[in-house]
Amino acid sequence: MRAKISYAVTAAVLVFYFVLVGSRGVMLIQSGTLLTVTFGVAVLILPVIGVWFLWQNTRFVHKANQLAAELAAEGGLPVDELVRTPSGRIDRDSADEVFARRKAETEAAPGDWRSWFRLAVAYHDARDTPRARKAMQRAIALHEGRQPAT
């Protein structure tokens, strides 16, 4: 729940920023000189890119949460079997051991979105966020019946 609140607050701040920057871009364009119009157009590009990025990220999170809910309903969510340090951090060797099992499971069933979801969780636990995201994107694509990007 805490992550959802943080995400919502961050998204709201970003939207406010996009509106603010966009209004400045419009003001520059309305000035009418070649230089201010050029800067105004350049300034308007930033919020467009930001909105696109925010939308893509929100869609990704929503779809990943849908997969998690479906997997939970099936009783297939990965069990937290990781050893933790006294401070609560995941022990690296424990994460590597679980990751090896998840990787073998995924190699045995490369077309199963469930195994890719669990592999994404294992990547995340091993602190490999880029690979976790790629594995989750593959799980989403397989779940939707699309050919995943390689």
C-alpha cells in the first residue's frame, strides 16, 4: 500500500510539473519571435515525453499487478523463502539460490507466463531491476498471447 501511495504522489507531482512546463512553453510560443517560438516548441516536447513515459510505466505496473492477482488466485505466487539479515535485507546467497531454481523452471517452460513472473520476482530479489523488468514484460506479453520481444 505504501508503494501505491508513493507512486500516486510522484505521478501527481510529475503531472503538475508537466502542466507548469507546458504552460511556459505556450507562453514562449505566444511571444511570437523566432527564438521564443523555437524554445517554446522545445519546452513543449519535454512534457509530451514525460507524459508518455508516465503512461507506459503506469500501464506496466497495472498489468504486472493484474498478473500477480491472477497468480495469487491460482495459489501460484512465489513463496518468500529468502534468508534475511538482521536488518531485514535479503541475503545474497539465498537470493542466488532461489534465482537458480526460478531460472531452471523458466528454461523448462519458456512459454509459461507464470514461470516468467516468478523469474521476474527472483531478479528483483537479487537486485537486478533491468532484468526483472524484462522478465515481467515477457510474462505480460505471454499472458496477452503476444510474441514477446527478444
